[in-house]
Amino acid sequence: MQSDTHLRMGGGRALTLAFLAAVIEGFDLQAAGVAVPKLAPAFGLTPAQIGLFFSSATFGLILGALGGGRVADAWGRRAGLVLSLLTFGIFSAATAFASTYEQLLILRFLTGVGLGGALPNLVNIAAESVDPSRRGRAVSIMYAGVPLGGAIASGVAMLGLHGGDWHSIFLVGGIMPIILAPFVHSMLPPLAVVKGQARSAAAAVSAVFAHGTFVRTLALWVSFFLGLLVVYLLLNWMPQLLVARGLERNDASLVQLLFNVGGIAGSLIGGRMLDRSRPGLPVALSFAAAAAALLMLGLLPANVGLMLIGGTLVGAAILCMQAILYGVAPQCYAFEIRGTGVGLAVAVGRLGSIAGPLYAGFLVARGSTPSDVMFALVPITILAGVTTLVLLSKRAVNPN
């Protein structure tokens, strides 16, 4: 097996490239939300069609995570990331030239495949770019790029920097990864499993569920599902819930922007917690803080200043929680199956990203208030914390 030492020699360079790719990923993930206010009237889309447009990318993310993780083990992390960048770059740019609703759906699905394939590779590159004792911190630095990219997309929308034109968002989101891909290819080592130790897809999946790794895999999947359920419910529903509480739409959008900004700081904090010699207590406190922040946001009056503070704190706490999960995932598997293991976990997490918005819709349809929705997330967050603590007790920090 190729040693991680090759990558650690250029660890700063590798982490920088992974961070830039994560920023672009975060931008592209929220590009559709930024474009929809102009795109929907241009195509005459109904609310149901808009929902399907969003969902098409999510289903692509699931397929991409499965494929991207497997490519990472079979062809190397570098090849997996380059392929993913080119995929979501090409299809994001092509979305700008779509002329029918059906083309929008297909192109957004294919963009999602590329976006989904990038994340398992980014997680593994970040983890393998540093000494094992600093893997959590490295992954959290990379992951902080995702909310930063989302904040940039939200800022572009709020300031009208895209000129009110939905095409430009997808063009910019497509050009950036295409430009970055050659730098990734030329500046990163391949990080590939040597042929003698490479496993088939079936063998790799079997190893993920083997006796020594089954409990870790199960705990990781539950944590990812619950964590992304909370994250994507908030990303999709927070503006609407805040407007329902009495805020102006522009103020609600600003709260959403600060949610992402808070998430950048929270991501960095989460990685530092994970690298402590005894991470159990600080990790438990971070999940408790996330639950408390949700309670606070549900109890605060509809005051713009208080909501801005509350949204920032919730973003910091929730994305701190998510950074911890991304940081611990590569520590659960040996090098030769790490891509497959992380890819499967990310795919399961994407199921949570589908369930979250649907869960909020179900609660609202039953007459739940915006505060009730926030309160409903508290036990989910606590359960995610419990399974994460189980995961920490069972993880096997692999030297590779």
C-alpha cells in the first residue's frame, strides 16, 4: 500500500487544494437555491416542479457518494477528485444553457453526481495529508470550505452580484471546478492502493461490514443520517420558518447567511475537539450546545438582532457537530477500504438530507409552529450525539 508519507510531504498544499474544492462544492450546492427566484418564472415552474428540481441534485449526491468512494479506493483519491470536479463543473455550466424543464432535471442530477463524488475524496485527502494525530483538525479545515462557499452564494444573491440572471450562477459554479481540476491533478500524488492489496467492490463492502468494523459502521451511518437531517432541514426551511415568525424575507436571508458564517467557525472548533487525547467530553458538550442552540432559536422573540445572533450560534453548533462526524469517518477504516467506507457513510447521510426537509414539511402540514419545528430537532440532535460517542469509543485510528 502506498504510504501517506508521500502526501504529508506536501500536506499544506494538499489541504489548500482540498479546501478550495470544498469552497467550490459549497457554492455549487447552494447555486440552485440562489438561481430559483429567477429561474422559476423563466420556466414557469410550479412549487412541485421546483421541489423536484432540488431533489434531483440530492439523488445525484447519493449516487455520486457511492461511486466517488469506490473510485477513491480503485483509482486513487486524486483521480476520484479530478473526475468529480470535472463532472459537476461540466454539468453545472451546461445547466446555464438548459432550454426545457426536463433538461434542468437531468443536468442538475448529473451535477449532483459530481458533487456527491467529491466529498468522500476530499475527506480522505484532508485526513491523509497530515499526521494521524491531527486528522480531525485537517478534515475540519477542509469542511469549513463548504459553509464558506454557501455563504458566498448567499451573499451573491443578497447583493445581486449575479445581475439578477440565473444563468451566471451556474456558469460560475461550473467554470471554477474545471479550472481547479488540472491543479489537483498536477499537485497531488495519486494516493492509490497498490494492486496487490486492492480489493474488489464486493470485498471492500464486506470489509466495511466485517466483525471488527460493523459497530463502527452502524454508529457512523446513524450519526451521519441524523446529523444531515438536522443540517438540511435548517438550510432548506430556516428562511421560511423565520418569515412565518414575522421577519422580513431579506432579514431571514441574512440570518441564513450568518448561519453559514457561524458554521465556518464551528467546523474549525469541531476538528480541534476531535484531536484531543480524550475527545469524549468536548464532543458530548458540542452536541449538547447544538441542542441548546436549537432550543434558544425556538424560544427567541421575532427580533432581527436576536435572530441574527441565534442563527449564527445555531450554525456554529450544528456544523461543529457535522465537522466532528466528517473528521472521525476516515479514522474508522483502513486505507485500502477508507474510500468505500466514507463514501457509504456520506451516501447514507444524503438520505438524511432528503428526510430533513420532508420532516419539516410534515410538521408544518400538521400545524406545528416554527418554534415547534426547532424543538423537534432537539431529541434528534441528542441521539446523534449518543451514537457519535459510541463511534468514538469504537473507532480504530489507523496509522495509514
